[in-house]
Amino acid sequence: MKVLVVDDDPAILEVLEGYLRGAGFQVLKDEDGAEALALFPQADLVILDLMLPKVDGFQVAQAIRQARPELPLLLLTARGEEEDRVRGLELGADDYVVKPFSPREVVARVKALLRRTGLREELRYGPLRLLPMKREAHLGEDPLPLSRLEFDLLLTLAQHPGVVFSRERLLEKIWGPDFPGVDRVVDVHIAALRKKLGDDAENPRFIETVRGVGYRFREGDAPFP
């Protein structure tokens, strides 16, 4: 699970990166609001300082909410700046932490926010079990040997059962907006995933093809064969 941390203070970035990685998260980080606009499509949660150079945090928050209204957003604000906090919440932020803060509190708030928004520590679908924070997948009692991209692809689909993801959307989220590849790379990774899951494309337990559009994870618990 990827957390994007955006703050113009390198010391804050370093500390939060260490604590978040220690809690099992992957971390993307940047000191610049303009660069953050290119990175947030890859993230599962964003920690955002409001006072940023070039493009301020309010503009970044607004862009995030317009493009991905479901993405959890945690603000970092200066002590006493109540008006900024209110404005950030009005733009759609889910929570905020006031500087100076405890890194352990930030990690706790991240976990709580992920739970509230449905990004749980464990997902179960019949015999399939996913542990996002540990980046582990199990089918029955056996661990699934997934690559990083395969795990991210499976987790993205499984976190939103019934939701159809176009190939373009999956490319942007998993590979990033600057990936020079084509839609075919998604099909190749889906085929590899299905093979490891023992899934039949014609009668899938887990990943369904929506012809002419993309893929979706089956709603409800996938039964044992």
C-alpha cells in the first residue's frame, strides 16, 4: 500500500518515511506541490502539507478531489491556522494533524483513515486472503508468489469489488502516468495473475473481463471450486 507524503521540509519527509516504512507501507515523497500532482495517481493515501512552493496544498487537494474523490487525504497544518484547516476540510480532506506532531500519531491516523475508507488490514474472498500492509497474498493455506506489479494490480481490483477498471486507469494507477507502455501490458499481467490464482477467464472466481472496457473483481465471496 502506497502513501504519498508531500512537505517542503526534508526532515519531516525523512522522519515520516521511516515511520511509515516501519509500519509496512511503501512511501512516495516530494517537496513540491507541482510534482505531487504527477505522483498522487499512484498513491492509496496522501499526507499533504498545505504550505508548499510553486503549487500550494489547497490547489493539490482540490486537484486530488476532482480526479480521485475516493482517495484518503490527511492534511499537515501549522499550529493556530484554524482557517486553513477548515478550508482544507471544505475541499474534501478526511483528517488533519497539527505541527509539531508525533510521527507515531500520524501513522495511527493513517491506519484509522484507511480502515474508515474501507482499505482494511486484511481482505478475504473465499480462499483468497490479502494482507495489504504486509504485501502478502494467500490462496487457501499457500502463499501466492506475486511480483510487486501483480500484487498491486490484484489489490487494486480486490479493494473495489464490482467496480470496472479500464486498462488505461490501471496503467495510470499501477505503472504511473508517465509509463510508456500500452494496454497490452495490463492483459499480460492479468493473465499471469489468473494463472497463479488458478482462475479461468471463461468462468472466473476472482477477476472478470468486461469486454471492450477492462476488468473487475467479482462481488461477494468467491467460493471454493
